[in-house]
Amino acid sequence: MTALKLVDVHKSFGTSKIINGVSLEIPKGERHAIIGPNGAGKSTLFNLISGFYEVSRGYIELNGRGITGRPPHRINRRGLSRSFQVTNIFPKMTVFENIRCALFWPMGYRYSFWHMCDRLKNVNRKAEEILETINLADRRDIPAAMLAYAEQRELEIGITIAGDNTEVVLLDEPTAGMSLSETKRAVELIRSMTEGKTLIVVEHDMSVVFDLADRISVLVYGEIVATDSPENIRQNAEVQEAYLGKEIA
Amino acid sequence: MKRYLKQYGIWLAAAVACTILPLVFNSGFAISMLSQMGIAIIFALSYNMLLGHGGMLSFGHAVFYGLGGFLAMHAINWVGDGLPLPLEILPLLGGLFAVVCGLIFGWLSTDRAGTTFALISLGIGELIAASALMLPGFFGGEEGVSANRMVETTLTGFKFGRGIEVYYLIAAWMLICVALMYLLTKTPLGRVANAVRDNPERAAFIGYNARVVRTMQYTLSAFFAGIAGGLFAITYEIITAETVGAIPSGNVLMMTYIGGVGHFFGPIMGAVLVTMMQISLAGITHAWLLYFGLLFVGMILWAPNGLAGIIMMHEPVWKAGLMSRLLRAYGVIAIPTLVLFIGVMILIEINYHLSLSVNPDEPMSLFGMTFHAQSPVAWILSIVLIAVGFFFFRKAQQVVRDSWNEVTQLMKGGA
């Protein structure tokens, strides 16, 4: 069963072509990493998949249903969730409220103005559970903007994966800017929280990529030059040349 | 029992205060002022649903206040002509009419927040104000619409001939509206409105269409503004096209901002203070708008979180029991501030007297003293007061800063 399918996806801004015919099939439950040099179009690809940008040509399917041209909130309601390269949370709201807001839609409270949040026991219990999982339970009531950087990244992962309906998770450089120990913790967190879900991750840290991914795609100048298992990618000559040569000795 | 008292105590106290206030301040002037405050509180809180909770800076919120008011005014006339509705619920009709308008204008203007929303709100405000004169059937043309609120059908048995009866009607509606608006902040929509305010992009990836969230918040806000307008109609029995215009729109913005957008109770304080200033200052000095403007500019520059922000800033100090240290410093700065203010005031008043009064040569009076505005003594005195006041104000600022630092240190040490 295919979770996400891209067929000949193109994106250009004016005359500059950023994505040049990307085709990709990611089966359900796979942890898939996208790597590539700076400016290869990795974040653009995420923005296309999540509906943040409109596709110039080609189409995208989520769980067998077309999502091309849909607005982000509709794609999200179909079970795709994402994080951002630059930390993207609700800075003025408390940590708990950040998580809770991510639960209203998937738990069916949507635009309700007739329920009292504090009485929604199921939502609150779930939010507390997620806070425990992301190790922020003791930061529950402080504004998210006051968290340390690594904690904010963890909070964003929590927001991204909060809803039970989330089947496909896109993480854009989740460990960027983290120390070694923080990265280790974040990888464990991602591994446990995406259990049974499909994960697509853009990452620069090769140890994270080879540690986490079932398969890897290499994106160079808007085209996928290889999609394979971590071992084969490591040995692939084209990849070596395009990208890895300098980093993996 | 104790738990309930803690939860509902403040509402009970507010209800008691609303009941007692007009018995203590029982002059016609005071009751009219209290009535106006009640209306302003609903209006300002409804405005803060947009600005504070939803991140939408509107320059045309009076559209809903005015439209609600006009519809309620017509409704009073319909009731007078035999429509079997009690007068007490007519503000609700104003609110419902505002909901219909809010849905339309809300959907049109909320695709983006920020500058786009602000400019569209300005446009809608102008549009309605302009159409007011083109649609005399609804807006009554130049002279507006009037009605007689003393109708046959009432729920309470009040005849509404006396101001105090109207006041109690306003107070009841105000308590209901304040409670409802407070509860709305506690609902999923209320929280998600905050989320959309903080980060609409992220809100899309937790499933929300920012435009729908904003439109709903906008419409609910219009509902309460419409109720406030309905109460206006009952209170004054006449409403003109000015009510939908830019002046009340600007007024409610200033009330909300002076009170503070960051806390629920901020706009309540802003509404009370500004209404009080408008009514009482206007009777004391012609220059009241200037003082009001100075207050507004001052708040924006030095206390952008408003009165509520100033109060909440002191909450941790109060809890730590260190308030007395700050109060001493505030006492020190109060004296030069007062001197400075009196100096500025004399200068403003003599200038106003010279340029705006019918006969500038006539003596003017200030603080019970009568003097000529041209006399050099007044000018020299005011300039000396300003100079001395400013000098010591700067000195006292350091005292305040020092004691704040001291208090902050002590609180850190305690924690």
C-alpha cells in the first residue's frame, strides 16, 4: 500500500526551475529520508507535498487519493502533517496549549465554540501524554517562546505528530542546530513517535539519516538521482560524486 | 462551597457592584455615565475578540455597533406599533443582525490578517458610513432614526421611563455578554483563534483554515458589538449615521488599547476610564481631546500592554510581598510628575484660552485662581514648573529603576 506517491512533479518560480520531474513512491510505514546538497529543492519538495506551494506540473497522491492543488489544511485533515525547517510553533501560547490546539481538529472539536476546553477530558489526557513523551511535562505552563531551542524543536515534533489521524509525517531538518546529545534524544523521540506511521525526513546529519531511514532518496538540482537502501546509497557512485563524497569518507 | 466561591466569586461581586453602584452614585449624570460605561464595556470587549484574541486590527468595528443599533431602533418602533416582543430582548435582534452582516464582511476581509485586514476594515467602515446617507429608509438620512422606548410590552414590568431602569437593563446585558465573551476564550475556537493570530501558517498544518477561524471570531465579535448598539438605541432613543462611522470605530480601538489587549479584563478598564474621561473631562476643559490624545500616545509609547499590562506587571511583586518597596519609589516619582503635568496643563489651557475663546482678553480661571492669559507670570510659572518637574522626573526615574532592579533581584533570590 502506497502512502505517498509523486508523479512527475515540477515546480518553477518564474523562469527558474526548482523541481524537475520528481517521481517517488513511498509505501506505508516506511521511514524515508531525502538528502541532497543545499539548494537541491528539498524544502520546496516538502512545501509541494504539504500544499504550501502549488505544483506547476504533475500530481501527488496521499493514500491513493489525489491531493494536488488542495490547500494545506485539507491535506492535513487527510492525515499528512509536517514540521518546518525554521522552528514553527505558537510562541505566545503555553506549551500545553500548543499541543492541545493540535488535538482539537483530529479529535472532532473543530471550530466548536460551545465546548469548554478544560472539560474535554479526552483531549487534555492526550495532551498530557504527549507532553510526557516529548519530555516537556515540567514546562507545561510557560509560553512556548521561552523554551530552549532544542525544546522548541521537540515541541514542534509533538505538534506535528499529535493527532491520531496523522499517517504521513514530514519532518524538515528536525535536528538542525542541536548538540550531539540533543540530536540523539530527538532521533529516539522521532523513532518512537512515528511508530507505525510513514515518515519522510529531510536531514543534513548523515548519521541521523543512516540511523533512521529504511530508504533514502538523493535530490540534486530538483531531480531524484537515486532511491535505495542506506547501504546501496553509501556505495552508489553517482551519489558519491554528487553529494556524499566530501562528507562520508 | 469554597471552590464555587473561588470560581464564581468574582462574577457575584461584579453583579453586586452593578446593583449597588447606581444607588451610591444616584444623580442623573452618574447613572447616565454608568449606562454608557456598560455599553462601552461590551463594545470594547467585542473589539478585543478581534484585536487581542484574533490578531485582527479593525478600523471599522463600529459598523456592527451602528447596524445593530439601527435595527434595534426600528425594532423599538415595530414593538410600539404592536409587534409582540418585550423591549428587554431587542438588543439581541441588533446582535443577530450584526451576525448576518459579520458573516458577509468577515468572509470578505479575513483572507489575510495584518495590513490587508486593517485596510479592508477601513474600507467597509467608509462604505457603510457612505451608504448611510444613500439608504434613508434604513438609516433615516441626516436626522437618523428615533423611537420611544416606553412601549407596552416588557418582561420585567419596568416602564423604562427612568434612567435607572435603563441602567439595570444595560447592566444585566453587560454581565451576560462579559460572561459569554469570557467563556468563548475557553473554547476550542477561542484557543484556535489565538493559534491563528500567533502563526496562521502553522495553524493550517493542525487542520485549520485560518480564514474560517477568523470569520467565525469576527462574526461572534460582531454579535456582541450589535448588542451594544442595541443598548445604545434603547438608551438614547435616537441614532444617526455617525454611529457607524470612523469616530466610534477609532474610539473603541483607543479604549481597548488603553485598557490593554493582552488580558481579558483590560478592555473593561479601558472602557470605564475612557468613558469617564470623555464625559467628565469634556465638562471641565475644552482641551480634553488633547489630553485624551496625549494619554493614548503615552500609553502606546511607554505602556503598550495597557493598564492591564501595568497591573499584571506588579502581580509577581505583590505575591512576593515586595510591593511596599516599589510604592515608595512611585511616591517619589509622583511629585515631579504632578509638577510637570501641572506645568503642561497651564501652558495648554492658556494657549487654548488665547486661541479659542471668544474674548482672549477676558480673565481665565484655573485651580480657582483668576488671571489674564497674556500675563507673563502665568507663562513663566508654567515653563518653570515644566523645567523643574522634568529635571526631578528624570532623577526620580532612576529611583524607580533602582527599586525595580532591587525587587527583581529579591524575587530571583526567593525563587
